[in-house]
Amino acid sequence: MNAASNLLEKVLPGSTKDTSTATHINNPSQHDGASAPASTMRALTWQGKNSVAVQTVAKPTIINPQDVILKVTGATICGSDLHLYHNAVVQMKQGDILGHEFCGVVEEVGEGVRDIRKGQRVVSSFQISCGECRFCRQKLTSQCERTNDSKLQDMLYGSQTAGLFGYSHFTGGFAGGQAEYVRVPHADYNLLPLPDDVPDEKGLYLSDILPTAYNAVHDTRVYPDDTVAIWGAGPIGVLVAVFAKQAGAGRVILIDNNWRLEYAQKHVPGVEVINYAALPRGRSVTAEIHDRVPGGVDVAIECVAGEYAKGWGHYFEILLGMETDTSEIVNEMITSTRKYGRCGITGAYVGFTNHFNIGSLMERGIRLIGNGQAPVQKYWNEILEQIRKGEVDPGVVLTHRIDLEDMEKLYKRFDQRSEEDGLMKVFVQTKHSAPPALGTPQLTRL
């Protein structure tokens, strides 16, 4: 049992046992409820902490009339997938199919699907919307009330968020898209047709990272001439910098401790960087920011996550199950932000944290905003048009093309974040994929 499970068991006795009874779970061992699989496919499955494997599993089938079966033509790996890899997210099961970002071609359509057609190129939202509840009607699809029946999440959060593809039974137990095929429920609401002038290598990223970065900027409210500090120079952080500049930010400062800072400077003109590992001994990120921006930044946005402890105290508390997430970066953001400034959290946090600097937040009037899982459908038509007009280019973070069969190696290499590999965002091809689009990376075998 991992640290997160230890803490949840203390707070909610019995809660770490699987409480999901959803009929939509698509674990390969369950074959979608059928007595035997009609056919098989290759898919990336979770095998335990720091262990994944590409296996032959049952191909999904139509369960509900609103379902679509998609031939996956492109998938990717996300920094948040590493939280599953590390077993930092509760209620993972051996054999779960991973992957919440994917695009493809419609192979089979349920009889209740109205707008999606067989043979259509589409990208899927990483969250699953019913399209009909009060939040979905407002395009706040990440808070859908009908697609996630996790009792544990209801007890822990006070209500459930939307179901997510390939992201544990805590978020509904849906099989993911790091596979050759995937079942998409409520397809009319969760699939966006891709025009011919948007190749998979660009359209794929409408599934998550583009709307997530866009939401972080607009939900936290970046105004013209604001100074914005961004913690984390991974793909999301770099795209937040792009969208912050698009919103008119006067200065953008990226904070991290590795080669990705240099990458960001090459691809986002005018971005400033702070390598916290290179600061003089004893000097804090907050002190560095206040020297550069007297009084603090207008906006701070977190693009890392809560599992990465910087200090030994939080490291051992997480290890011992005394907390699930470290508050270190959030505290750094609060003290680095000006009075009545705004702090947005878009990195993944699961449960509880200790030593939170609530005094600075309250006394200085800081607005702390949980950006949540971005409501993809709220933004994806707008961002799609920006891609078509050349106003935003997802290729700014695309560095590699990898084959599905190499994903076990990819997880290990992606987790290392080595400068030698230079991995930012990856396009994962399957047997259904078209050849690489012009100007995109060629295949790299790991």
C-alpha cells in the first residue's frame, strides 16, 4: 500500500479498498463484461509501482448506445501519467490500461450516437462528459456529475469530478488510449472532429495539454502587463508561458532545475528563467523573485504536482503516509506573489498536505485558485481555430515520435528527464497511424 493509501486509510477507514462498482470499467481482465474477447489488441498496462508493460489484451466493444470504438492513431505520455507510474494516485489495479490523451479514426458507432460518423478523424477529451448534467451544460465538463461513481472520491472531496480515461478507479476506472483501440462513452460530447489541415501531431494535444495550459492562464486571470511566474518548465509550463504572453503578460518567469529551462528560452521568446538548483546556498526562490520583481509577481501558476518533495521533512511525511502532497511549491508561490495577487494550481494534487502557509495567504489577500482538471470542451473549438490560423503551434513542445511497443522504455526515460534524451512531448504511434506529418519528428526507437 502506498503513502497516499496509508493516509486515506487513516482518514477514511476502509477507503483504500476498491469501492467502484461502475459497469463502464474496461480492465483487460474483465473484457468489458463479455464472456470472452472477440479480438485482441496491444496496450500499455499498469503492473505496479514503477512498472508498466505492453500486453495483448481484449479489444474494447460497444457497451452503451452512445459509445464509439476508436482506432487510436496517436497517443502521448503526460507528466501526470508519472503519478500513476509512481503509484501516487489511489485505486490503481494491475492490468489497468493507461493513457488519457489520444486521437484516432472512428471504427464503430453505437446506435445512439448522433453526430460522430464511422471513418471520421477525431480527438478525444481526456475527461468524460455526459453532456447533460448542470456542469456539462455550462461546458464545465471536468466536473461532470454522472461519469465517475467513485465513493472514495465523494468522501474525500465532497463530490465527484468527471471520469478520466486511463487514470485509476478513483476517476471512474475507464481504460485509456495508450493502446490500439479505445472505447469512448458519450461520444457526441467527448470527440472533436479534426479538419484535414490539422494533422494528428497537432490535433492530439487538444485532448489535454493545450486546454489545460489555456485554462491555467484564463482561470487564474492573467491580464495585460502582468508579471507571471510559472513553476515547472515541462510541456504544460511551456504552453502556459505561450498563452500568458498571448494574454498580454509583460514578463513571464519559468522556474525549474534542469535543461528544460534552456529549451523554453529557445522556443518562447522573451521568457525569463530561474534555476533554483543554481541559486546560492541558502537563497530561496521567493528571495530571487522579490529581487527581480519588487513586491512580488502578479500571478503564480503551479505546473508541477504535489508528489515531488524538495525538502527531507515532506519527503519523509509522504513516505510515512502523513500526507499525500507537499505544500512546498504552493507556499513558495504564495510568498512570491504580491499582495492581492493570484496563485493558480494546475499541477495534480490528490489529497492532503501539511505545513500550508495559510497565514500569508489570508493576511496578504492572496487568491488561491484550484484550476482543476481543465474543462476541455469549453476551449477546444477556440484553440483548434488558433492552430488552424497559426496563432498557436503545439509543435513548440513536440520533440519525439515513439512506437507503442516502446512505451515501457518510454516511461522509464520520461521519468528520468535526462538532458541527453531531451524528451518533452511525445507522439506515440500505433499500427493505425499515418506517416509523420511534414515538419514533425521521425520515429525514434528506444
